[in-house]
Amino acid sequence: MTALIAHNGFRLPAIGLGTYALRGDAGADAVTTAIDGGYRLVDSAFNYENEGAVGRGVAASAVGRDEIVVTTKIPGRHHPREKARTSIEESRARLGVEVVDLHLIHWPNPRQGEYVQAWEALIEAQQRGIVQQIGVSNFLPEHLERIERETGVRPVVNQIEVHPFFPQSEQLAYHREQGIITEAWSPLARADRLLGEPVIAEIAAAHGITAAQAVLAWHVARGTVAIPKATSAAHQASNLAAASVILDAGEVEAITALGRPDGRLFGGDPATHEES
Ligand SMILES: NC(=O)c1ccc[n+]([C@@H]2O[C@H](COP(=O)([O-])OP(=O)(O)OC[C@H]3O[C@@H](n4cnc5c(N)ncnc54)[C@H](OP(=O)(O)O)[C@@H]3O)[C@@H](O)[C@H]2O)c1
């Protein structure tokens, strides 16, 4: 599968597994099925209340721990330095891993204004060796610039909302310049109206693939890592297979044209959204 490479050489596969709402035994089973079926990147977050299930799912898979990138995120209420330190340790314990492969700050919460402290806690955790790679989520360029200016450390990943209704072309170009890998959250726009869009159906039919696969192939063509959440083995496998579908420039443009300035799914503008 195509790999995306960050400024420090860190690599991620083009398709990973989203896990929002995958919890408990069923969640753990879905994670194991995904990894045994070929996934090597798994998302999670303290706030999803599923790090235990994700960790158990990873441990039960037949794949070596060193081949899997396990991700989690620090919630907004844990930004102050001491709370961030404990949050990182607690996530590691819940996941049941020696090292968290990729640890992100979930939202910048600019009104709260403490995300630099959370970033410093991640840098320290990386130095202690309990976190491998550090990144952020929902950061605007001004937030990225601030953490780098104040600490000298640039994130490897920014996980942001990207789907055809909200393509974020400018932010993607900014990340590319900086060597920051873009991870696209809600890459299928939650598999609702988007999959019924005629332009998507047309492109899917031309390639003999599903609408979801056409959307994921669009992400791959734009150089982002998509992390669709899928419960069933069938959806998981079909999403992973989309990584090898190649769309031409015209098809990519036609899908990007579905974008709208107000295309966010729930209005979560990082400039104003404050996550608890
Ligand atoms: N950083 C952030 O602030 C943030 C915010 C939101 C999400 N995320 C992350 O991004 C991940 C993905 O986003 P999301 O869960 O919001 O939405 P999504 O991945 O766009 O859509 C998930 C929905 O698509 C369905 N689906 C998956 N594959 C399909 C297929 N091949 N055909 C038809 N339907 C399919 C799933 O159903 P089934 O489960 O039944 O297969 C589920 O209902 C999350 O799980 C989470 O890990 C991060």
C-alpha cells in the first residue's frame, strides 16, 4: 500500500481504521478482524472511551506489535501540563502497550489556550520513550506555527476533517509544504448523503467499485491518510482495497467540486470549537 512520509521519515499507510463508537468486546473483535485483514494503523482517543477495547483488539491479532501503529489523543480537559502527563500515562495503561506509537492532541481549544503545555508533555513523553511519534488533530496553521515556535518541535501528523463536502485543499497544501501527514477524519462523511451523490456513483460505476471505495480512492489520490470506521469485515476489506484504485485528475477534481465552505459535518471549526 502507498505510504505517506512525514518530515522525520515516519511512515503511515494510506488507509487506517477509525474506531469512534467501537467499544467493548464487539469493538475489540472489530479491531482484531481489521488487523488480521491487513490494517496496520488504528485510531482511538481517550474521549472515545475505547482505548481498552482497542488495546485488547491489537493484542489478540496475529500481527506483530511492531508492525501496527496504535494512535490515541489527549482530550481538551487534559491540556494543562500535569494533567497531560497523567493523561498520556493513563492512555498507555488503558491501551496496554509499552509505547504508544502515535499520540495526538485531540483539539487545540484556543480559548482555553493551554495546548502548548499538552505539546510539551508529549515531547517529554517521547523523550522518556513511552510515546514514539507525536502529532496533533484539528490544528489550524496558526496553532501548528505556535507549537513549533515555542518548542522547536513540528508534529508528524495533523488529523483533520476531510471529505468531499469539505476538501480542505489549502490546509492540505500547507501540510505538504511542512512535511506533516494529513489524516482525514470522517473520510466517508459518515457514509450518509455523500455516498448517494451522482458524481460519486458515476465514478464508482466507471471503475466497477462501490461509492465508498471511490471516496477513499479520492483521499489516496490527494495524498491523505483516510481512517474510515468500519465494523464489519466486509466494509473493512472493501475500504482497504480502495488503496489500490487509481482515479484520474479529472475524477479527483469532480469529487473535490462537491466541497462547500460550510461542508463541515457538525460545524466543528477548530478556531472556536472547545472539546472537553
Ligand atoms: N480527530 C477528531 O476530532 C475526529 C473526529 C471524528 C472522527 N475521528 C476519527 O475518524 C474516524 C472515522 O470517522 P467517522 O467514524 O466519524 O466517520 P466515517 O469513517 O466517515 O464513516 C463511518 C460510517 O461509515 C460506514 N462505513 C464504513 N465503511 C463503509 C463502506 N465500505 N460502505 C458503506 N458504509 C461504510 C460505517 O458503518 P459500519 O461501522 O457499520 O461499517 C460508519 O457508519 C473515527 O472513527 C475516529 O477514529 C476523529
